[in-house]
Amino acid sequence: MTTESALADGVREALSVDAEAFAERAAEEAEIVKQELRDGSFDNHQSIVGFEYEFYAVGDGRWSEESRAGEYALMRVPRRMLELMGFEKELGLHNAEMCTSPQPLSDHGLRAQLAEVRARLEAAENTAGVEGMRLVSDGLWTIPPAGETAREYLTDSVEVDGVTVAVNMSDSVRYHAMANAAGGEGADGAEPDGGDGTPAEPAGGAEVELSAPGVSLAADTVMPESLITSIQPHYQVAHAETLPRHFRYALRIAGPLLALGVNSPFFPPDLYDDGWDGERVLAEGATENRVHVFESVLNARTDADKVRFPRDFRDVETAVDRVAGDETLIPMPDPGGSDRFDDDFATFRTKHGSYWRWVRPVFEGASRSAANARIEFRPIPGQPTVRDSIAFQAAFAGLMQALAQREHPVIGLDWETARDNFYAAVADGLDADMEWIGRDGERTTDADALYDDLLDHAEAGLRTAGCADDEAAKWVAPLRWRVANRTTPASWKRDRVRARLDDGDDFETAVHDTQREYIRQQADTLIDGGFSAWTDD
């Protein structure tokens, strides 16, 4: 049996799962989760931090036509290489993902996170280098594989025994099942308090549409989502009952933190619609297209807009009900065969796998002692350097500590305003008009006042977690530099494309050469440097 046939068999098995029974099991298991919450199983003696870090691979070698040095075309990562690197597969064959070991929120814990990322990434880069590859930390790739267009790479698919298989997608049944499942029935797009989990009827053939300012791409599968890569800080609350309050704060800081991290202002040039030249892209394009990609591609297969800015929830049990009642897209079979603590709610965990929100609650644990209730913060794209990436992790964790402890009044910011702040950041980055409530309770739209307050509280939270004053300041310093210089990775890219267009380059050349400059700068700074070193003196 070929790999493709085995994959097709797996997809058919997944799509043959009784969706109604799956939804019923998820609802039953939600009650188990709620009982474990009442029993204190998800409580811990202190806050814990973790991190997910996604990359894409480009050619950077001298041994093959595909990996010509200096051109940095996208490359597929051999599966055996992922295993050697200790990384996990993601949606596209060009992707690789690292997950750190959870650590206590403290100076030592953050140092451990930084050291683990650096150590594992350095080893991975050494392994990739032997094969003429480089891993790139970025928000959205723009140079397609050698000899292919981005459109061809993202839309190439075949039919195998009646199952649509994306040629350049990882051999994960879940990913390919997404390509062969249609949306559910009866969902109205509102954030539910519970819901009956009305399942989707498995049915292939629905078309995906990537939609962003200047880009409209139709595809048979969700493969266009593999354009994007991100970092995802995790914050595990010490007491699960405090999750709703922390979550409410996380939504209010989402826009301001995203505005600091924007890093995907350009698509591969061959994806732009007719009439969108470089001037129009610079004038009307978004600074964070990653959000448009994720929302449009994955929402195309759902009725309820599963990828969205979520609403507040009033108590932790409501959070559980929302996961259980979320629209079912992929009623995967129970894998079985392990003895994890959270196997008692394995279907609920599977349901959570497609609970796509920009900020989301998670309840899981391999053992009872490791069980945790946490917040996954998903808005931030991949960053130019490891140091800048961990700065976001530290700032997010510090804010989760300080804002709740100090009862910061920004919790009273209307949810609609927090949502508007988020999408304003998507459009305009640090130039966005955002509203904030300062520590004095006064509303402000002044960016300097907003970020002084935000980053002061991030440092304060780190100090309460055990960081010395100077260490807390160092963790947050890369973000303060961005505010002071009004510079983000997206603005860095836009400035360089602008300069190249002014020098007479066509748009494709300007975008590709800017991307090559980004990767060359990153080659010298990814592990040990910082983004601030990229700017001219």
C-alpha cells in the first residue's frame, strides 16, 4: 500500500466517525473536566510558562540546484530530518515546530526557556545546514520553492481513492481530513455558552478561499494556511478558578502586543490580484496578513467562524462548555492506547484541537500532577530573533501576573473595543489607533501612554515572580525599543520594499530581495542577537 493510499484510508476512517456520538462524548467528558476542576486537579502551587515556536525552511546550500546559496527559496523538510532535529511537523512540508518544556514563571524559568530554545534551535540549524537548509523565524514566507510559483505550491492536490490529498501537506490524517470535511449545520457564529455540539457532516469538495487585502486564492485544501508561522506563549494559572479573569486581561492586551509584533506585510508576489502593484500594497495592504490567512482559510470550512477573537467568559466551567460545544469539524476517532490522566477526556481534547481562537483556554495534563489550566496566546507571528520572541513570552507572562494582582482597570475596557484594537493592529501595526484604560482609570488613545503602562506592568509582574529589577527590565527591553523607535519587523520590511521600489525595482524583486535581506540579517542574529541590531545607526 502506498503512503498516499494509507493516508486516504486514514482520512476515510476519520470522516466515518459518527459525528453525533462524537459530540455526545465531548459533552460527557466536559462534565469530567468540570468535576476535576472542582476537585482542584488543575490547580498548581505557582504559575508556569511554556512556548511553541514555528519555522519554515529555505534553501541555503551549495550541493543542489534546489538549495542554491543566497536565494533562500522555500524547501520541503525531509521527515527524517525533523526527527533528527527533535522538532514536530506542522501543516506544510516546509514547516517545523518546537515546543519547550514548561517552566516556573521566574527569572530562572525564563532563562531556562531561552536556553532551551537556543540550544535546540542551534542543533537544528546545524542539522539543516548539512542538507543545504536554513530554518527561518518569520510571519509569512514570500519566496516559493525553486521552479514553482507560490500558487502552484499551495494549491497542488490529487485525488486518491476519492480523497483529496494536498501534495505539499504533511502526512497527518487530521490535516487532510480538514481538506475533506465541510462545515457544520445551524451555527450562527456567536460565541456559545454551551451548545449541543451539532456536528459537521463529512463531505469533501468545498472550496477554500484565502482572502486578504489584495489577495484572493482558491484551493481544494487548507494548504494555503501553511503560508504562516507563529510563536505561542503559554501561561498556566496557579488556580484554575482565576482563569476567566486572566483571560479577560489577555483579550485586552492582544491588540497592543500584536501591534508590537506585526511581521507579515507581504505575500508571495504571484498571489496578488490584478491591479495590486507595489504602490497599492504599501498603501492599502495589512501589516499582519497572517491573521487574514488563518481566519479566511480555516473559516471557509466552518459555519461559525471558528477562528476569531473570542468573547469573555464568566466562569471556568463556561470555558469548558465552549470547547465542548464548538462546531465539530473533524470528529477524529479515539486513538486509545495510552495511560495519560487526560485520556479520561480524550474526545474533549480532540475537540479542542480545532477550537481555533486567537486566545484560548486549555485543560490537559499527561498526569494528575501535571494537569493544568492555561491560556494560549496565539496572535504573535514568528519574530526576527529568539531574544525578541522570548521578550513576548516574558511580557505576556508578566502582564498575566501583574494586571490581575493589581486589579488594573483595563479589565473594564469594552470587549468590542478590545476586539477593534486587535483588528486595528492587524491593519496598521504600531500606527493603529487603539484605546486603553490607564492605571488611573482614564481612557487614552496615546500610544506612548498605552505602552508605558503596558510594559511597566509587564516588568512589575516579572518582579513579583522573582526577577530582579534589572532582569525584569532586560526581558522587556526589546519591546520598549520597538515603541521608542516606532519600528516593527513589518515596518522594517515595508521600508526596504519602499526603498527598492524607489530605486526602480519591480514589486516582485523588491519583495524577494527584502526577504533575502531579512534572512541574511537573521543568519547573524537569530540565536544570540536582537532585532534592534538590524537598523542602521
